[in-house]
Amino acid sequence: MHQQTSETFDRNAREALADVQLRGALRNLATTFGGRRKEAIATVEDWEGLRDRARAAKDETLAHLDKYLEQFVGNAEKAGAQIHWARDGAEACRIVLDLIRARGASRLVKSKSMATEEIHLNAALEAEGLAPVETDLGEWIIQLAHETPSHIVVPAIHKSKRQIAELFAEKVGIEPTDDVAVLTGAARRILRRSFAEAEVGISGVNFGVAETGTILILENEGNARLTTSLPRTHIAVMGIEKVIPKFTDLDVFLKLLPRSGTGQRLTAYQSLITGTKRRPEDEGPEELHLVLMDNGRSRMLSHPVTRQSLACIRCGACLNACPVYQQVGGHAYGSVYPGPIGAVITPQLSGLKQSAQLPYASSLCGACREVCPVKIDIPELLLHLRAEVTEGTAAGTAAQHGPVKSRPLERLAFGLYARAWSSPTLYLWGARVARLLQGAVVRKGRIGKVGGLLAKLAPPLAAWTEWRDAPPLAPRTFREQWREEQKR
Ligand code: SF4
């Protein structure tokens, strides 16, 4: 298989569609998570009102992010946390590495964190001879397999039980079995040793409360709690958009996030961490380091359309609902953020040039917008980014350098199309001519797979009919039928 990147999305997607095992693993995604989500949100009286409140809290924060960050930092420092600012991923990795080196530490445990995936922290640490151990079961599985997560919440969703059993037999040395209790038991035994020996624990952050300087980490396995409390040093990497104004805002987000993501009323563990431990006999780390990371977020903040990307609470609901993600899975996106939210965040983080295909990885059906607990208008963002790709007119990297893709023929075709469709006479004659020409491709009343010379002459049409039939133009237009009816 070739190296999958965002630049090769089309090719990645074709390979994913041909991967029978992957299709099997993804088959239940929509029904399982979608079904559970529906049941879970039915337990909330005013779900829509809750979504509005969450979005309002996020909008308020993003409109005054500097103020809330300052407040968060002040209160976190008062509670004993040490703050580090990182302009980009490389700087964030360097800060984490320096902190580990300064403590002479080499035994590291890590809980699941999209922020650290975003900056490829594991690779940066491994390049320096360190070996961080992922402690979330799904993350541990993909670490064993030397893969990347394929879902924001369920990182190993692309793997079948049989594949995991084979992996454990090969890497952990247990007898091959598909007994889940035996597999998880083996993982628990190994990970417990890592927890007991760890000198530094690295985590992400779900929310940072400005009012108190508290960070909140949600999880289901208890591994994040062990990661953040057993080692003497805790390093938390946090995107600057994770801050929220008040402690009471958590009431809203805690109702929304687990229900939207996994269909749970609440995750099994919610760790609220305010600074370091106060007394020697208290539990918790002696040092807490918060690495506050920008990495492109200020750029997103600067435009009213792209700003809403920062409201994302990484619940994963849009992935589960997306018909494209359901078919191709996460790796096809070639980015740590897959699915609809990945299709809008990745181009903004890594640049449109590298990921110009991603804004097109959508049918614009709007399912992502429907399920998003913070009402992010992902289709609007996708269209905004498509405009950047082709026109370079919207704000962002492309605007400064002109269009990423210049497609003169496409531009000409749509120009003619717009002209024809705005003139009744041209529209009428255009339909008549098209009706005559379509005789060359209609078979049994459908326009099916178009091959041979025609495919070479008309690649856009052939690309469409490669995977589905197109209906031919009707023998008579509605106007013609109407006129005939009037005459009768
Ligand atoms: S965009 Fe919305 S639905 Fe998708 S992960 Fe973010 S918060 Fe969840």
C-alpha cells in the first residue's frame, strides 16, 4: 500500500472501498453509535436548547479568547500549575521533551489525546530514544500495530476482533484467542506495570475552566486517571480553544459530549484537576505542566467562518454520521483528524496545498451538522474551503497565494452552464441538443458505466458513472408537457 496522506485522498478512498475487512469493521459504526446516541439524547429534556447553550458558551469564549486564556492561566498558576506556550507543534514537542529531559525521566505513560496526535508527539519522543506507552486500550492496540488512530474517539475502530487477536499473539506473546476478556486481561497486566514504573504522565485536555484553572479529562478506562495521578510529573497538552469560561458550563458540555460521541449518559471517569497536590499525603503529581498550543488556531480564529471550527469538542459524532467516513474509514483522510471535522480542520492546520482534496470528501448532505452538539456548520466550512481551493478568495493561506487549483476548463464549463441556465431560450435549446447527444450513452433507459473513447473525452461524466447510474434527460421537458396539456 502506498503512503497515505491527505494529498492522496482519492486514491486512499478507492483502496479503502476495496478493503473487505475494513468495510466489515466499519459496518456497524452508524447503527451502533448512531442508535446509542439517539437513545441517550432522548434522556435529555431540551436537547436543542442544550446545543444552543454550548454553542453560545463556545462563541463567547472564542470572541474573547485572550481574556479567558489569561484568566485560565492566572488561576491554574495560583493552583500550582506551570504554564508553557507553544506556537506550533514542533515547539510543543520540544517543550515536552525538555521537561522530560530536565527530570532525567525515561519511563513515560500517555493517555489518549488528539492534541498530541496532532503534533506527532510520540514520533518526536521516539526520535530522541524515548518510548512513551499509550495506555488507552484502543491507542495501545494501534501503537502495537505501528498505525495511527482512524477515529477521534475509537482509535482502533478499523480493526476486527480477529486482527486484534493476531496482533496480541504476535506482539504480546499470548496464545491466539478471540476471547475479549483474555485479551483485555493481558493488556491490563502489561499496562499496570507501565503505570507503576512511570516517571512522567502525558495527557490531553477536554476542557480548561477559566474561572478556576481546572482541567477536565474524560475517559472510560481509568487509564487517564492513573496517567495523571501516579507519576510525579504530569504534562498536559491543550489546544488554546479548549478553555471555557465557567465551571457551570461543564454541566452543559458533560451532558452533550458523551451522549454525542459514544451514546453514554456520562463517561465512566471524569478527572477534574486543579493544580498539583497540596500536601505530601495527597494523591496526585508534584508537578503539573500545561502546554498551551496554538498550532494554527489563531489563524482559524481570525475569520468568522473558520472560527467555528474551534468550537469542536472532539466528540466524533460527525464521523459516525458521515456517509463518506462510513465507507472509507479514517486512514483514507491521511490525517489524525478524519471525517467531516477532519476535512475542515486538516486543511487549516497543515495548509490547503497538502490537503486540497479533503474539502471535497463530502456529499454535503448535512448529516454532520445535524448531529454536531455545538452546531458547527461543517457544510458551510467545506464550501468556504472549496472556494479557497478554486478561487483563493476567502481568508487563509490560499487567499495570499491565489487559487490552489487552477482549472480553466472547469471554469469555462461552469461559465457556459451558468449562462445557458440563466437564459430561457438557451436552456430550451441546450436541453434539446443534450437530449439528442445523450443517445450515444443511454443503455436500457440509464446512463451507466461510461467507458472507452467517451471516458477519455468526458472524464467528469465517466467519473460519475463509474460508481452509479445517471438518469437520462426526460424525452420531454416539464414545460413541453405543460404546453401540450394546455393545448388539450
Ligand atoms: S464537529 Fe461537532 S460532531 Fe464533529 S467532532 Fe466536533 S463537536 Fe463532534
